Amino acid sequence: MSYSSKSSVGNGLRPMPTLGLLPVLAISATIAGEAHAQTTDSEHLGTIVLHSGGAQGEAATDYRVTEGSSDKFTQPIVDTPKTITVITQRQMEERNATSVLEVLRTTPGVTLGSGEGGTPMGDRFFIRGYQAATDMMIDGVRNLGRTSSESFNVESVEVVKGPGGAYSGRGATGGSVNLVTKQARLGESFNTASVTVGNGKHKRLSYDGNIDLGQDMALRLNLMAQDSGVPGRDVLKDDRKGVALAFTKGFGASKVSLSLSHDEAHGTPDLGVPMETAGWRTRNGGPTISTANPGRPIEVMPDSAFFGSAYRDFRDVTNQSAVLKFEHEFSEAVKWDTTLAWIGSEQHYMMTRPTMSGTTDQVVRDLRSGGRKNRALAFQTGLNGSFETGSLKHDYAIGFEYSKEKIASATSTGSPSVGTTPITNPNPYDPVTGSIAWTGWGTPIETTTKALYVFDTIHFDPQWSLDLGLRYDKYEVADASRSRKDNMLNYSAALVYKPAENGTVYFAIGTSSNPSGECAGMAGGADGSGACTLTAANVNLNPEKSKSYELGTKWELFDNRLLVSAALFRTEKKNARVTDPITGVGVALAGESRAQGIEIGVAGQINDQWGVSLGYAYTDAEVIKGGGTTGANDGKQMQFNAKNSFSLWSTYAVNDKLTLGGGATFTDKRWLDAANTMILPSQWRLDAMVSYELTEATVLQVNINNLLDERLYDASHVGIFANRAPGRSVTAKIDYRF
């Protein structure tokens, strides 16, 4: 690996990314010259073409989709016995959500976590109370690296909730997230160029173009460049660039697709503000920190305060992927598809962990630095279709998956330091002493998975069906000194009743497995005892097992344009890895946790003018047995979970040109430590949008996110600091279709 000698005042050596841009930029001029806009209906995920007040290209005009992206979903979403939340491209663009983090920030039932040095920063999220950072998929392929995901090449974000061992393999205790990328579309040609400016020195350019080349060929190009700060934060930077190319070619009953993507982010990492400590509270006359009087983020500093170093801190992230897919229809009843995918990410960072000094009102600015390189190669092949046995009809999917994942950590020498700074007025421009040198990558941790799965929906008659799924995983993880092998069998089963053609009632059971070392290489103590390392204490432990029960119903209303869903759920884990309750040291499968609650969703069109996406989740996530000899954490709430979460986004087309929109997001308080003594307060965020069609080809859209400029908090690691969310963001975007 090569490195640059580029440094800032603090002499911090910043590694130069070794992954080059994909050689596709020259194609954009050709596409721009040849493509032309059309207004034909799109069958992709049951959506139609964008009308006025919308955004980019031929994106979905609805807030809902009718089919899941995976063939493992053998039925339409309304008849699938799972809670599935899909955030479509329309909603992402209307809400000006330019990253997956921003999408998940406003998704009920999903809360965010933070990195902290050993645990690198990136998209780290919790679903129904359980860690899900290793359960991020790209077009159905696991992306193990804890990276940051842009949305410029994302068609939709699918959040599948409840244990998903049969669906996605290891992990998925609370659910999983799948990013559905933009693909080339046969029979369509369009171009949309977008220019966005806003406060926080925000500037963003993007392009989405699709051309039907004829002879059953199509090409799609997406480009993005962003030069930006962070609203409300004077020092922070958030620069990005990306390119994605998709090509498809039909051969009669067959189709071959190739997708290539590369994006980079260069920004200032910010772990936020310090949390209260016992010493700080004592000096300020506060009560003792306890469950009854928990510690909170300190708020005596200005909103714009940054406790890091403008000269030392940086974070560079590079993501790349290449996916080749072959599909063939043997008949209307049998389809075969095969995917070969390579996914890679790389990041280096130096960032400040702000903590209170024990005896003064000064903030200590400890350095946290590191690097991660992730590579994954995956092969998937499967058959899906339908057949009949007597009076029974079967809709099935059967397949094989293989993946090899590697995570390597960068090593370094040196430790650039910055002095303490006042809590009331931090100075990010204090001098930096010392330097750091990156010395290369360590031995990678390798994870190999081989899996067989089968799904079968058995229709007894038009009203009753049985949905079955089974998956067998042969799993192995190894570092330089240890390895662990497990054979995991997970299932799903659901009885489905359709009282009417447009409605479904179901009762479902599912399992999942969490083997030791499933996030090895990511590190981090907040992922449970031994989850992210292989040690002598956990290497011989069997996987954790979880089981979930869900009673739900789904209905399509208003001429099947609006999907309404509701579900009662309960997830149990009865052999969690915890500190040995007998010896007080080591790790044992002696813990127990439970998450239960209710979730409600509404998505779609009430009429031609009024669209809505609404969700509410109540999640009571409790540690039943927390381990240790005293059982001090028994009965505590699980970390990072919000009991109540709510999100609403709605738009109304006043006329053919003017569309008004707005939304609200509520996140309940979240405990940050196992003892429930550190907490983030509950919070509301209000957003607004207006779009106006200036000409047939030009649309102006103005967004105000965090309308009231509230001080909002995204996450924490273990209650030492609190990550700040952006302040009020005001952007204006012009979409030009040609």
C-alpha cells in the first residue's frame, strides 16, 4: 500500500486511498447526447414514472413497493408474513436524504450507534433493540465493513424486521437492511441533472441517466460530487464523490447485468459532546448519577461547538463494488439467477474522544485512530418458481450461497496530541504536537460461509397458506491465532389467512444465530461480550440463538395504492454471551434478553395528490439476565433502544406545478450503558419541503430539515460522549430533465 506525505498542521499522516476511480466518466457525454426523457410506465417494483414535484430521473413515484427485491420473498409484500419497511427513492429525494445514515435516522424501530476508536465510525444501527451493524446488504450481498453508505446510487432501502436467520444468514436478531441499487432499465431513456446548494457551505451535483441502446441493451450512469460542511457546525467537513455504472443485455429468455460503483467520503469525524460525570455534576450542584438521575449530554457550550481538532482529525472512506448477475427463465414457472459480487471498503481516521477532566471543567481530547480494509467475494445461485402437487400450489425459492470476507486493521506509530479545552468554549484550532505514521495492514480476519436455503409458500386455497423457510450455514471465522467453526440451522414458519383479496393476517415464528466473532475485526465493547473478537474465553462457545413471534396484518386500501400494516412482535434470546455469572470472569452463554412491542406502518397514495409514509414502533427491550456474579444489570433496558419511535412524511400536490411536503420524527430517550445510568433525551425533528415545476423540464425543490434548529443527538458508544446530529439544514435543488 502506498501513502501520501500530506499532513495538516498537526503532522497527521493521512493514507492515500489505493482504490482508483472506475473508468466510466467518459461515457457520460455520450449518454447525455443520445438519451431523451420519456414518460412510460415502469414495472420495476410495481412503481410508475415520476410526475411533477418529484425528483431524479424515472424514480418511483410511490412511497411503497409491491414486491421485495429478493426472490426469497415468494409473495408480494402485502402477503409476506414479515414486517418490511421500504424507503423508496422518492422519499429519499423529497427529504433530501443523501446518505443511508440519514434514511435510517428517520425510520421507526431503528436507532443509531456510534464508533469510538477501536470500533470505527460508520453505519452502525440497531433494529428492535438488537445490534445490526453486520446485517447491511447491498443487493442481497452482505457488506461486513463498518463504512458509510451514500444514497446517490440507491433505488430503495429495505428494512426487514424480526430474526432473519433463514432469510439472510448469521446475525439479523432484530432484522437486516438491504440497499437496492439503481439498475439499467430496458425500454427507458432519461437524464436528470441536479444542482443543490444550502447553508453549511453545502454544494452538491448529481446526474442520473439511463439509455435504451436497442437490441435489448441498456446503460445507466450515476454521478455525484459534494463539497459541504455540516449545518450548525463551523469546522466540520463532509465532502463526497461517486460514480456508478450499470449495464444490462437481454438474450431472449436470458439477461446479463453488470453493476460497478465507486464512492469516496472525506470529512471531519465528530464524536460530539461529553456526557456528564460524577465530578462535573458535583461541581455544578447536581444529584448523583444513577438510574433515577442519569447522566446526560452537557449543553453549556454553543450549538456550533466542536471538541475535536481542525488540524488533526480526519476520516477518509472509500467504497467499491462490482456485481455480475445472470438471469434465465426456463418457463413462466421456473426462473434461475446467479450473482457474482465483490464488495470492498477502506477507511482511515484520526478523531477526538471528548471526556470531562475529573477535577476541572476542562475537556480532555484523547486521540482515537485506526484503519479498516474490508473485502468480500460472494457467489449466489438459485431457482424460484411455482408448481402444483394435487390441490396444493407451491411458490418456492431454493439456492446456494458462498462468501469469503476479510477485514484487516491498519497499524500505526505515534500519537499526535492536543491539550485540554474549556467545556464552555472549546477551541478546535489549538496546536497539535507529535505525529503519526501508518505502517501497513495486519493479518486479516477471514470469514467463510457456505449456505443452502429453501423457501416454500404452500397455498391450500385462495384464503389459507403456509409460508416455510429453512437455511443451513456452514460458518468459519479465523484470525492469526484462533478459528471457530459452526453449523447453523435456522427456520421461519408462518400461517397466513386472507379474509379478503386486499388483506392478510398472519402468525409467524423465526430464528436467528449469532456465532462468536461474527463482527471480528470491527472491535468494540458495545456489541456484547466477545461478539467482535475471538478470544480463549469465547472461541469454544456455541452461537447465540434467538426466536421471534409475530402476529400481524396488512391491508391495501384506496384502490390498492396505500399499504397499511400492524404487527405485535416478541424476540427472545436465552443464551446470550455475558460475563460468567459464577466466576465473574470469562464469557458464558448465560444471558437472556427480550424485545417486544408493536409496529404500525402506512405507505402509499391516499389519492392522486396526497401521498403519505408513516410509521410507529413501540419496543420494550429488556435484559432479563445480564451476567456477572451480582446480576446488577438484570431487568435493565437494553442499550441504544428507543421505546417509542415515530416518523411521518407526507406530500400534497396543490396543482400540476406546486407540491408541499412535511414530516416529523420522534425518538424516545435511549439508555447508553448497561447499568442504565447514562441517557440521551427524547427528541422531535420537524422537516418541510416545497417543490415547484418552473418548466416542463425544470423543478425547484427547497428543503428545511430540523426546522426548529433543535439540538439533536444521534447516538453514543458506551455513554462517554454523545454524537450531535446536524442543526437546521436549508437547501435548494434544481432538477433538470433532458
